[in-house]
Amino acid sequence: MKKFLILSLAFVLIVQAEEYEYPFRNPNLSTTERVNDLVSRLTLKEKIGQLQNSAEAIPRLDIPKYNWWNECLHGVARNGKATVFPQAIALGATFDPSLVRNISSAISTEARAKFNLCSEKGQRGQYQGLTFWSPNVNIFRDPRWGRGHETYGEDPFLTSQIGISFVEGLQQSKNSKYLKAAACAKHYAVHSGPEKLRHEFNAKASKKDIWETYLPAFESLVTEANVEGVMGAYNRTNGQSCCAHTYLMEKVLRKKWNFDGYYTSDCGAIGDIYSGHNLVDSPEKAVALALQRGTNLNCGNMYNDSLITNAIEENLISEEIVTKNVKELLETRFRLGLFNTEEEIPYSSISEDKLRCKEHVTLAQKAAEKSMVLLKNENNTLPLKKDLNQLYVTGPTATHVQALLGNYYGVSPNLVTILEGIVGEVDPATSVKYRKGSLLNYPNKNPMDWYSKVAGQSEVTVACLGLSQLIEGEEGGAIASPHRGDRTQLKLPENQLNFFDKIQSKANKLVVVLTGGSPIAIPEIYKKADAVLHVWYPGEQGGNAVADVLFGEATPSGKLPITFPKSVSDIPPYKNYSMKGRTYKYMEKEPLFPFGFGLSYTSFAYSDLKINKDQIENNENFTVKFTVKNQGSRRGEEIVQLYTSPPELDIKVPNYSLKKFQRISLKPGEEQLIEFKLNSDILKTVDQNGQEVLKPGKYQIHIGGASPMPRSKELGIDFVDTHIKVL
């Protein structure tokens, strides 16, 4: 009977194979078999034609052109109508992996809808494919970096958890034969500015910093989330180009982590090997070096027929190297089902009615609400009453659409500004006055003050201040930045500070709504304003979300995924990639606002901390239990955070390290018992050789609503602490 079944199966496969013109079209074969068959049919020129982001069509095999370059950092980007979710840094501020997974799942649904529509019309250009170059899991190590708001913050563990969820939601490959969309972890590795120097800069980092700070998120996305792609950064790391790096690409990524996806250069980075970093003396040598080290795809035009053919003729590389790279690259397109019929792919039926559907728009607003961080709320100024007699909205970001979007955004027919959200929320009888009052980062040309006296006539003034991606952003995108997107100071532009002083001197009650994707040093504003709400770049429904928080329809619950220093003088030089003095882990100066900090309209108390063991050994489990109570009169969500602090050791150790977090919701007076099941691994420290080691000693465990940095308790955060001894 068994022999009969085997013969029957073989017969079925033979019959099925005959239904397909070529074996690479047969979905019953393995991906590797299909790739090998296709590549075996390609000429050298056709192989080369597949190695650039704009892959050429192969008409004789009925293969259309394909463009690998697509973006979806916080929604399908640069391709027309799509739901615009809050910027990545705001998603980090939610501390909510489940929410982020739902968001990226919605993004992948819209991505397939876009792809299906474009394919029907034969549109296969840039931003119309299914290979998305997101998420950005670089560590926001320095608040001056203009692209920091594309990341999930400064902490490797938080970045890993949010990043894993984003990749899983986007790819949805666990229960499917095919990827719904392909994610890409960028920019590998040790990359976070300066923007002006990125095409020539050499980031020098110790093995300790590399393995403790810069690589954990990439490792998690590769080994846990099976991210499909990895993008090499523009810069060098310890002397070698990140798109031709023996250690990072070969020893770590492919061998240690067993990465089997595709590796792409950042756009133009192959040319930088020759013309920026001056590592080789010809374009052919740059191309050869990148291909040898495993950069499968060139975003740009360096992997062209002329240069690669010349490199082969000069014996810099062989055709076998080209073939190897093409095979590793094409696996992804097969996993996406791009060589299958529509009937064979479960996502081919997703239609345009999923673009900005009601469910996705609601999710965007919910995410924005959960990301907003309440920094101050003196005398319960917030929430505001909706039936105010007169409300004044002012400031450069109140109607500034760019302050909703951040970088790498889609477009929406319903971008709701902060002013529009507020007007839509208040009682119709409330008189809402609006004056812009100030430009974003330049003094007003007209010296007349026709705006400040309105603050004295209003019960409450909402001053909308902050940044936009015109000031902080990528090298070429931040057109209002004199520093190619980076910042040189952490304070607000001087003209905004002057504007604030005039408004504050007249206002009866002053609420500051702060937009921006990076730490903003606001000691003067914090001292003088009645309430301060940081709203990041909140996406298309940002105005509605801000209004819901201001008027109490939603209770703020976001936490800072980055430390806010008091001044730029409190952080090390920008070009220095050592972690000494950086982030909450190694910062030496007292911050303005600590990592993990954020207030609520209610308050939470921690108590009854119990640990089931006083001492442990290597690879031993233990349990921590404690109670969290909502002591206020409103329902609220708290983000419970667990940090560890090592004893003084013979190696440099962090002040604190985030190891667990959990978002909970409690009614007034309600309490909840929380239990964290832990392993001694969370107490390990990375030594100077980049190895995780567990050293004996007494380790502190801190649990509360923020990191236990100086000022956390002063700002109203409760903690409980205990310790455990490692033998």
C-alpha cells in the first residue's frame, strides 16, 4: 500500500509538472529548486539585469520587470492614498508590540491591495512592489541625529520587541506558504549619523558596544522574526564598508545568525565604496568587493552590465559570484509568489476597498492616542472641559501638515491637523480663536505682535510648538535644516522660545502641545507651562488624537522611548560612537525627562514585590510578582517596566537595562497582580570581547512606571525594588 501511495504521488507530480511550461513555475517544487531552474536559464546579461533595484524584464520567459524599492515605515509610502500611521518613534512610545503587529498587518493588507491594482495596470515601477525597506532598527544613540524619529528609540530591547512585531505583522509568513510582504531591517549596522558625512564616515565602535547596543535588534529580527531582507548602511564600521563587510555580513549575519534572505545596499552606497570611502581605486573594484561580500542587490546603478562585465574580464570576480548573488536574491521574489498565478496566492484577492478602510483609520488614531506622552500636568490642568467659553489655539505646528507626517509617509485625503481636531471636539458654542503667531524656525518678518493679547482674553491657550521633518530628517529631505537634517542644539528654535514667552506672559492657562521625533530640551517651557503633551509625528488622525487626549476622551499612556537631556552639553560629541555617557544606560548627567517616563490622568502605585529566590546560578529560572493599583478616579493604562542594575564589576556595566515591560489597563481603584517569569540570562553583561557573561554579585531589580533614572520619582513615578544574588 505504501509503495502504491509513493507511485501515485510521483504520478501526480509528473502530471502537475507537465502543466507548467518551466519547472520554476511549478509551486509544488521547493523554492530552491525553482530558483535553480530559473537561474540556469538566464544568460549572464540577464543575471546582471536582476541585481539592481530596478530589475529588468525577461520577455522570453514571460517575467515582467520588478522594482525592489518600496517603503512602509509607518504606512505604505510614496505611492498615493494609504493610511498614515504615527511615525516609528511614536510606535516605540506605545511600548505595545501587539498594537504594532496590528498596524503592520494593516500596512501589508494595503500593500497587497496596491500591488494588485498596479499589476492589473502593468505598473511595476518604484514603490509599487512588495519588498519594503522597513523597519529602521538603528539605535537612537544621539538626539541630534535627524533620522532618529524613524527608529523605535534608544533601547535595544524595546527596539527588538517592537521590531519583531512589525516584521511578523508585515510578512505574516508563519501560517502561510507565501510572504504577504517582505520586511527589511535597516541600516546594518552601527549607523546613526552624522547625515552630512554618511557617505564617507567611519563609525568606530568597541565589540562591547556593538554586541550590547548596535546588533541586538538586528539579531532578534533575523533569528526570531525571520526578516526577509537586510539593508547595509552608507557608512563604514571599524574601517570596512557596511555593504562589503567581512565580519558583519559574512561571519555574523550569514554564518552566526544563519540569515537566508537578501542583502541590499542603501541607495548609492556601492558607489560610496569607491568615491566616498576611497577603499578601492575603481568602480569595478567597488562592485566586485560588494558582490564578493554578499550585497545581493544594488539600490542604484553600479551593478550595471558594463561594470560587472568589466569586473569579470579583469578577473576581479567570476560569473559564479554573480550567479550566487542572483540566487540569494530571487528566493525572496519566489517567497512573495511573484512567479505564481494569481489563483495560487492567497493575497491576490485583496482589493482597493482596504485602502484607508475605516478599520485602519481607527487604528491609526488609536495608535496616536497611545503614543502621546504627558510630560507635565500641574493642578490637573488636563483634561480640558469641552464647553469652554473661549479657547485660543496658536503656534507654528497647529495647522502644519508636515508635523503629522514625519519621514517616509503615504498621503491621505483626510489629514487632520491639531487645530481641526480641537475644533471638531469642543462644544459648538465654544469660541475657538486661531493665530499662527510664529514661523517654524525663523523669526517673523513682520515685527507686529497681533497674536499674544488673544491669550489673555481666553480661558485656555493651546500653544502648538515643536519640530517637523522639515527641520529634522534625512540628508536631502529636511529642507529647513541648515545641517542636512541633523540638529546642533536640543532646544526649540529661538523664535519659538521668544513666541512662547510672549504667549505665556498673557495666558490664563497655557497648554503646550509639542510635535517632534527627538528629545527637545524645554526646561523653560516645563517650568512655565501648566501642561505639556508630547505628540511626536502622530499621523493622519493626529489632530483627532490630540483633541481626544486634551479633552479626556482618551487618557495619555505613552512613555518616552528616548531620554530627554537638559542640554546638548550633557551628551558626548556627536561623531563619537562609544556608548559612554549616552542613553539611560550610560548617561552621567541628570536628564530633563527619563527614558520610559510618561504621566497619566490617573496615578499608579506599586507594592508587594516578591521574588521566589534569593540567589540563583547560571541558566536558572526565577519569578517576580508585584501589585499595581490605579489610585485615581479615571481608568488608565500603565506600562509596567522591569529594569536590572548590575553590581560594580571588572567590566563597564550599564546603570540600568530594560528587560521586561507590559501594558495593563485598570479601572479606578482596581489592582492587578503581575508575574514575570525570568531567567538568569537577563542579568548577563556584555564584556569587552562582545561576549555575554554572568558575573557573581548582588543585582538590583527595579519595577515601576519609568526607568529608575534620577528625577523619575521627583516627576511622580512610583517604584518597587528588590535584589537577587548570583552565585
